[in-house]
Amino acid sequence: MIEKRRTVITTDGEVDDMNSFLRYLLYSNEIDTAGIVLTSSVYHYAGNDKGVSPYRWTGTKWINEFIDYYEQVYPNLIKHADGYPTAEYLRSIYHIGNITAPGEMEEETDGSRFLEKLIMDNDPRTLYIQTWGGTNTTARALKSIQERYQGTSEWQKVKDKIEEKLVIYIILDQDVTYREYIAKEWDITVINDKFNFWYFAYMWKQVHPELTSRLKATWNLEKIRDNHGPLLEKYALIGDGNEIEGELYDELRGTDLYLDTHPEYERFEFISEGDSPSYFYLFENGLRNAENPQYGGWGGRFTQIRNNLYWNEAVDYNPYTKRFESEYTLTRWFDDIQDDFAARANWCVVEHYEDAVHYPRVALEELDKNVQPGQIVSLKVNASDPNNLDLSYYSWCYAEASSYWDLSKIDLFSEHLLGVAGLQVSIHSNLMENPFEIDIEFSNSNNAKFVVPKDAKTGDTFHIITEISNVAKPPLKTYVRRILTVV
């Protein structure tokens, strides 16, 4: 059995955080949720009695309110999958962190003390801290540990333990505490999504329309929002009338005014889930995304900048735009991500297991193999469907994640994107035809064959992905990722 990844959500409570959290609840059986902590950011803070006024502050109650709605669909969810946490447990791990001002990390808070305990506990698993807002509460927890141990005989052992244990997945630097404290004092693994998240957030209209059909109004209403129970009734869509207390009126996407001033949107289209890639990264769906940030999967594909620091500067070839794009490492998965969401939305209301779609089961074999140039490699998979649905298969080579092709020769350039949080940079190439020639025979069968190129050199790798999907609407998909290394 594959061990679940252990994680903490930290969030500042924007509408896209709310949508991300709602979806997360439907996937909470797949991840070991160790904590939920409310933080501030430069975009949302509660204010204090020292002269800081609240700014776009949406309060502290919304998380428990969503958990209440989750509690109503929980009896149905557990009919379809094991491992869903109880609402009582989720409430017990929700804590208020440093929320008063942007980057405030001077005070110890309930949330920072809770994080400190998690960081210092004896659970040997990696602890992934998802950062949907600022890093300030995480920074305060680390600072408290440093103040307690630095200068003692235990300090180096404690510091080594923490640096080995933590991975921080940052969705944009939303305050200064990572740059000014964490990066200077700690050598913790950081996966920094600096810009790709925008394309599953407020800038999704810039994605090629072939990739966004499941972000449209009709799809959202039919597959997600309507007739799927009380939790999904809270899923926010453009122009849906939802007004969040504390948010600036101009930032409310649910109003008619927003539709009038943003004619590019239709009522009930997707708003944003810019924080969801931080937990998409943790899914054990066969893509092995969390095994190495450079592999790529639903959470995107990253480049190692230096030891323990990864940025999403990796690029994948987008066949619709005919160029390499950093955002395509995320947007290429949109259809799968949304179909998966729709299937789980059905779990909220479908009473009987046999009437819903579930994941194909795959008998896993040795995934990584040594191969020779010119060798024909069997990609056979033994799969079954729990509801006896027909299965379809598709095998392909994730060329950009493989080392056989030298992507360093691509003429890349940066494009500036003006998002709601300011100027960001995305990496692209000039227009070109698909440069990858890949030989996979019988790719649409459960016994495909991959022919290793004869000019492959020792050490070259090939990432071969087989998708196993049930023939259903919506389908669910299981992946098998094999890594072949030339010897």
C-alpha cells in the first residue's frame, strides 16, 4: 500500500483559497492532513490594535463552515473510498496563525505553536507545508524553535532534523518572511510556484481554449455546482451572486458589476483555484509527482535552481500553440484534473458504489528498468475496473521529463504577465514544430511497446506514462509511470 503524504495547509482566505479548500476536502482521503492554519499575506490581513487596519480580511469562520458542509456529504463519500477524515478531526486541527498584518512573525500564535509541534514531532515522514498565503506563520514556528535551541548542544541536531523533514510548497511569495528569514536561516526544500498557478487561477483565460473546455459555465454547473450536495453549492463561480464579507467589492467575482466590467467572462465560469497545485503535487495517482519535482504531474514540473530550491521554469511543448511553455507543465493536465473532480462530485450524492465511477486498479510491477539502445520494451499493464467498466489505454513518452532530448538548446524567453498580484514572468520559446520523435507501438492497448532509440547514450532516461481510464462520463484515470535508463 502506498503511504499517504503528510501535509499542512496554510491559507489567507481569498476566494480561490476557498475553492481550493473545498476541492481539497473531496480529496482528503488521499492525503494525511496534519493541520489547517489560517495566516495573513500582503493581500489579506485582519488588522490589530497597533494601527494596522484590516485589509480584504474574510474572517476566521469560513474554514469551519466548509467543514460543516463536508460533514453533510461525508456519509456518502465514505461509501466510495476509504480514508476520509471525520469533520470532528478536521476541526481539531484548525488553528489561527499570524493574521494581523502582512509578514507579521513577531508574536507566537496558536497556529505557530501548533506548527512548531508538528515540525518537532517524531513522525519520520516528510511534512509538506502548503503555502496558499504568506509564509509568516511557518516562519514564526521556525523562529521559535531557533530561539529555543540555538546556542545549545542540541541545535545542530534539531536543525538537521527539520531541514531533512520539511518541504515548503509556495504559491507565490505573498509576504517577505521566506526571503528575509526562512531562506537566510534554513536550508529547507522549497518548491516555489512563482507563476504557473496563475493559469489555474485568475489568468486561465490566457490558456489555449482547447485546454479550458472544463472551466466553462455549462460544464461547471452540470458537473460540479448543481445537484451535487451542500458542499459543492458553496463552490464559487463568476457572477453567481456570492459576496464574501470583508472582501473589496471590486475583487468580488460573483457580482453583476464584475460581469459588466469583465466582458471576457460568462456567468458561472470558473473563477480560480490558484492554490490547488500545491496539493495536486501530493497525489499518489501514479505520476510520481512528489517523488521528484523535476518529473512533472498535476502539480506542474520544476527546475532545480540550487540545492533544495525548485522553481517552475521547466517548459513543455504545447501542441496547440506550437511552442514550449512553462505553464503547459500544468495546463496539459486540465482535462484529467477536472474530470477527476467531476467524478468525486458525484460521490457526494450517488448512494450506491456500483452507480458511480471509481479508479481503475492496476497491479504494479517494477516501474524503473535498465534498457539497451534499440531494445523493445514491453509496457504491458494488468488492470481492472471495480465496477467492471471497459477500460481504455494510452501510452506516451513524457519527453520533456526525459533526459534523452537536450532541451538546453531551445531558444527560450520570458514573458511578463500582469496578474492581480503584480508582474510575473512565464517562460516560453519561439514557434516550432514538435521536435520529439517517439516510437511507441500499440499505444492504445494494454500491451504497448516502446523502442529505445538506437542512438541513446548511457545515462539517458525515458519517462513512459500509461494512462488507464474507464469508459465512462466522467472517467477516472490511473497512471503508470515507468522510468527507463539506458545502460
